[in-house]
Amino acid sequence: MLLIPCPHCGLRDQIEFRSGGESDRARPADPSGLNEADWAEYLFLRRNEKGLHRERWNHASGCGKWFTLTRDTRTHRFVS
Amino acid sequence: MNRFSAFSLLKEGFNGHRGWARQWRDAVPKARYDVVIIGGGGHGLATAYYLAKQHGITKVAVLEKGWIGGGNTGRNTTIVRSNYLWDESARLYDHALKLWEGLSDDLNYNVMFSQRGVLNLAHNLGDMREAKRRVNALRLNGVDSEWLEPAAVTKFCPPLDISRDARYPVMGATLQRRAGTARHDAVAWGYARAASALGVDIIQNCEVTGFARHGGAITAIETSRGRIGAGKVGMVVAGHSSVVAEMAGLRLPVESHTLQALVSEPIKPVLDCVVMSNAVHVYVSQSDKGELVIGAGIDEYLSYSQRGSFPVIEHQMGALLALFPTFSRLRMLRSWGGTVDICPDASPIISKTPLDNLFINCGWGTGGFKATPGSGHVFAHTIARGEPHPIAAPFALDRFVTGRLIDEHGAAAVAH
């Protein structure tokens, strides 16, 4: 069981959260201006980091807040 | 290598079983191979075997970071089936199932393939409609599939609770009689033994650390056991596909997650088929040792840890007891996790790549074991000919650009 540090509620059990996946992904400002390869990259390609991974979490069954954390995907340890 | 037969078994029986030789050579890397397969799991070993057997390419090495079959091949729940909805998937998985049916003979190694039947339960009206649609789609594709009403379900699988007041009432099930289970370790060992006998070098404790490139092609592979020259390279590394692909300068549309399973203490035979439920999300069968083998879903977050989280186990045990109240006093023996690489459309990638001589086979997600022979067979063809096998062609990497996805996620709900 992960204990996830919600910035609003503190450490809470993982079952209260939904994982939002890789962070820092901005939707292209003008999707219709992209070619298919660039659009596919936005939609489907991820870093899939083995090591430190910046990711989004949502405290869905708690305060509802969305936030970003860095976690080591090898050990599940959160680092600040 | 000894050939297994009733006669050799009898002879060794009189000899105190002292005459059995090692089943495959633990090879030392040579300077160069025509084809190097990265990844000594079931899919990689099968690829090497079919390269040697069907395409006459025997200067082949299989590089394995740990020991063969020590990754997802040894960590799955051993279920084999081909009841996939879409035409492309049905062709691929049924190709594999047909190979399973002759595999023990082909390899001269007992992979303990048992066609005991797989039930997929329907618990509500939506499930029933989806299940019947699937039965019809499968039949149109020539794959065996039946719809069973509740009375027939309980006849086929007596321990299942089909009472009307059950927490998840069983309103029927699909049945694939040709589906079942196989001994997962034996699949790795059998392919390794047969490939080794044809001249393939199986090199363990050999981790890939980088690639030497010249222009648009790979010339050599850097490994923890030195540099190995390669004419062609096949990458079959499941959960670590992104990591190895990045060494070759490629990005893949896969994400790695933990999938876990667990077994109960061994008990006398109680369950002689495989039961799956997508709606309550658990799948269970009984191994020949007597353990119940129980699986469910992935952890939602990215992970390379090979350790699953407890809430998933809690959920799947709750689901199991709702279906089989009689299992309530069973103790669980062990649990484990594996790292699976999941594609956005939950279908695999079997493909050429932007590099001329690099081929990739990945993205099998939570359901790769069942496809092992078929995956190796079509991937060997793809590598040998430099063009995709017709069955593999729809699973090319460029489908994420063209948009021709094979969306089995929605089609199969969750379990694969």
C-alpha cells in the first residue's frame, strides 16, 4: 500500500487516490495544425521512466485536489 | 540432449535416472550472430526456435539479463485462450492456440497443455449482450465459442455459486472448450531445449547496456558480457521495452505496470476449468499441484518494482469469494508481481522499426503468455523476411500514427 502525500490532507492510503499518469503534458495549442506523427506522439508516447517519474495524482476520495509528485518507479518512494 | 520417449523414460528408470543430460547449453557469447534476440522469456525463446526451425537461421543468440523464463513467463497465471473480439486479434491468438495444440509433440517436451475450458461469466444485461456478441464474432472467425445458460454453467463448473441472491448473480457465461492452461516454466524450458538443439546460443546473465549504430542500422550490441555483433536484432523484453528501446533511440507507446497473482495452499481437485469474470474482476484455475492460481488487474500507477499493492489482492479475493463461497477458509500461500508493458489499445506491437535491422515485439500487457507460440512464430517470420507476417501486419508500430488501433481494452473490459 502506498502512502501518498496529499498537499492538502497529508499522508493518506493509496485507495483514496487515482493516478493521473505522466505530468507536464500540454495539449498542443493548435491540434489541427499538427501532422499525424506529432499528434500520435502527444496522444500515445510516454517517457515510461524507470527511475524518477513526475506524475499527477488526484485525491479523488478525499479533498479532490489534483497535484504533482515525483516517485521512483523502481522503489515506489516519493521524493520531494 | 536426450530425446524424451516412453522408451527413454523406462531405460532411465532402470538406470536410477542418472543418465539425463543437461537440456540446453549455457552458451558463452560469440563475436557475432546473424540474429540476436534480446530477452530470454517465452516469446524470445520461441522466436529463436522458429528462426532456426522454419527459416534455417541457426546463428542466433538469445540474450537474457537474468535466467530464462524468470520474468513474466514464470509469473503469469498460465491461462491460454483465443476468445478475442476483433478479427486481427482472433487471428493472432487462434494462430497461437493452434500451435499450442501440437506444441508438446513439436518440442518433444511436455508443456502440460490442458484444454480444460475457459468460462467468462456474465453478471448483468450488459455483460450478456457483450458476451453473446463475442460468441458470434468468434464463430464468424472460426474460433470455437459457446454461450451457456446458468444451468449449463453450474453443470460445467459445480463449485460456482449461481444462486439468484448471490452478490454477483451469474446470468450465463461464454465457454471456449479449446482453451485452458499450460505449465509456464516448461514452455520456456521446452523452447530453450529445442532451440539449443538446433544451434541457438542461450546466453544468461547477459544484460544489454547499449547499441553501436552505423547509419540507420545496429551493428553491435553492448552487453555486460562484452560486445556482440548482430546482423539483425529482435527486441522482446516486455516490461523493459521502453528502457531498451531508448538505448536504440526509439520511443514506444507503452507504459509499464505491475500485474500480480497469488496461489492458495494446495488442496484436492476442486476446480477443473478456468473461470474468469471481467465484471467483478478475478480469474482462477487450479494447478496440477492443487493450488488455486488467482489473478486480477494491474496497479494503476507506473512501476518497475515487480511488487504489487495490497488493495488489488483485497479486491480480487473479495471477488473470488463472491463467486466461490466455498473457498472462504483457504489460506493463501504466496503472491508475486511482474512488470507488464501496456499499449494504449491493449494490443501488442510486432513490428519493424525506423532502424533497418531492428525488430520489436512488445506491448503484450497482461496477456502475453497465451500467445507465446504464435508470437514467436510470426515474429521469426518478420525478422527472417524483413517483412511482417500477414497475421502480424496489423500490429505494426505505425498503427498509432494511422489511427488503425485494435482496441481490445474496451472489447475485453479488463482481463486479458
